[in-house]
Amino acid sequence: MEIKQYIKENEARFMEELFSLIRIPSISALPEHKDDMLACALRWKELLLAAGADEAMVMPSQGNPLVFARKHVSDDAPTILIYAHYDVMPAEPLELWKSQPFEPEIRDGRIWARGADDDKGQAMIQVKAFEYVVKNRLLKHNVKFIFEGEEEIGSPSLNNFIKEHKELLKADVILVSDTSMLGADLPSLTTGLRGLAYWEIEVTGPNRDLHSGHFGGAVANPINTLCGMLAQVIDKNGHIAIPHFYDDVEDVPEAEREMIAQIPFDEKKYMEAIGVKALKGEKGYSTLERNSCRPSFDICGMWGGYTGEGSKTVLPSKAYAKVSCRLVPHQNHAVISRLFADYIQSITPEYVQVKVTPMHGGEGYVCPITLPAYQAAEKGFAKAFGKKPLAVRRGGSIPIISDFEQVLGIKTVLMGFGLESDAIHSPNENFSLDIFRKGIEAVVEFHLNYD
């Protein structure tokens, strides 16, 4: 049976299986969802076995459990390791959702729910393509699966897990569907990812909250101070001011800059889609270079003082911020983490105390387009979407990808099917049914062309 017909005849089942996963609120960031993490892992185990895996198991880690499964074809055949994650981001703010985040709905040709794209929908693409090639006896190589439950919090347990289970995870290449394309009619394969460094900052001023009338103007306000300190991190040209931050940053090669310049990109539509009237970034680089090939610094959240309803004239004792840097290949996140902490301490005025706590991080990654598995993925996209995919770097981070390379010594092909309009991590996350179908076709073609 042809893959299009197989999808058509089985799509109702595919959706119900996907929905059974989405209905489990596997939010790794919130400890009250610990039981949901195990429930989601167990459900994936059932689905992998049903899809044709020889064995599947839920394995413990230092944090949330992992799902491992495999299908053995031959000792002489190459092995593909398929990675995905089953945890999702928190759904808040709930009032901005048009439907319940964990009760999936199909509207306007799209699945609407948290995890519809990231990463339950994309993981399901991989599993259903695997199901098809197994049931039709088309699988020529061995396949392993490793699904984790901590990607959205930086995969803190996975590095140790892969070190402890190197033989179990031994493979020739890794395949991941957790990235995006340039557009529904503009298929693309991700060839590079930025790394990440993340911190929490605590600024302490007076030993208690103070009356702003009695003390305002005489005592430093930690929130004001924190704002002033963070404002110094980026200069007027969008350049990050941390000493030695750029020591290991390679200039984007001119040939690559020319390739990026040829990517169809409508800056006006880009701005309209996110509701801004102008763009801002590092001087001397295009928008597509800034958000993929260059480092960045962002304040991800700030809080302190009184934020409840009404007013309270308080000069707060403490202020907090969560900040991050996207890094480029060759920047070591541990080195950058130390440089940032040292820099913040160096600009801390004497009237406050500052504590910088590193959180999670990871390295950037680059995939060579000469890799046989990349070329098989390229053929898969061409078959499903009717045109050869563009090779692009993306600005996001999947820290575990560099860990896979360092520990297992193998490359990863990033065969993602998301779109910017899918609103991952945001209210009203969604995933196109048409892309879902084409994704399955593309991965089937990958399996047929990889050997």
C-alpha cells in the first residue's frame, strides 16, 4: 500500500493516539506533574510497541524517566537512533487560549493543543513513518528510539544517561524532528543550531521591604539597579559587552552569508506576523544572520516588589531576573557562564549584593550536508514537498544534540517540520494536518534512501 493511502486509511487512529499523549499534561518544569511524566512515558512505550518495535521500556534517570525502544533488522545493517522529547512547556497564560491546551481540537486543518507540534506531533511523525516501513517490510536498517522528558528544562539528566548507556544507544546517526521549516511551501533542513547559557540573578538591597515615601531617593532600589546593570550588557550597536564573549565566535563565512541572503525572506511580513513596527539587532548583520548565526542576549523575565492588584508604595528588598544567551558553534556554554557571572559582579554597585546562579546550557551544533543521512533526508523532503529543501541554520537550541556528538561520537540530522505559525511555547500552539501527513511521507522516504 502506498504511503498516502496508508495515512488516509489510518489517520483517525493516528489522531487518537496523538491526542492520548497530548491529554497528558507532561510539564517538566512543574513538580506537581511528576506523575504525568511517567504516564506519558508509559503511553509512548505502548505506542512504540504497537508501531512495530521489538521491545520498548521505560527507564529511570536522575530526573524524569526515558523511553527506549528498538527494532533489529540485521547485525550488518546500520542503525538509526531517533530522538524526541515528551515533555511540554507550561500552558500559561491560559486565558489567551482559544481552546483547552490539553484537550486537542482540530480546526481549520490544524491540531490545536500544547505539544501539537513541540514535540508530540513531530515525534508521532517519526513513529508513524516507522510503523509504515515495518508493516510493509521496507525497513533495511536497525532503528532505536530514545524519548526523554526533560528537554524543555535543558535535559539535565540525559547527558549522564547516555554516558551510562553508550552501548545501548550505539548507532550510526541520530534523526530528530524537533525543528522548523522556513515555510509550508519552503521546506528546509536545519544544518546548525545555536547553543544556550541561562542564569538567574538575585539582587539584594535593604534587609527588608521599605516604605518608598520614607526611604525613596535615599536608598537604592534593587529593581532599578538590576535594570541598569542589565542595560549595560548590550551596547548601542547590539554588541554584547561582556569581556572576551566573542573570543571563540567565528565570523560567518562570506559564502554562507551569500547563501543566507538568497533565502526568500519578507521582512515586512516577518514584522507583521509578530506585531512589531521595526526590528533591532547587532549592527552589520541581516535579520536572518542575527537570529541564526550570531549570539544574542535576552532578559527572559524580571520580578520583585509588589505586583498584586491595586497599589502598595514599597521599595523592595530584592529583585530577580532570568536571562539567557544564545551561543554559536565553538562558544563553550560553561566558559560563557563564568564570563557573564564575572561581568555582572564587576559592574555591581556597592549599595546592593548580587548572586548569579547558572541554570542550564549547551553547545551549538553544525551538520555537514555531505552526510549520507542528510542526503537521505533531503530526498525525503523533495519527495513529500515537491522541491529540494534549503539548508539553513536555526536560532534555537537543543543542547543535547552536541552532547550526543561528544559522548556517542555521531552526527545528528535535524529533520523538523514545524512552522513559525505553530506558536510553540505560546498560547494556541498548533500543527498543520497537511504538514503532519507530508512529514510522515518524508520520513518514510528517508528510510527508503538511507543505507
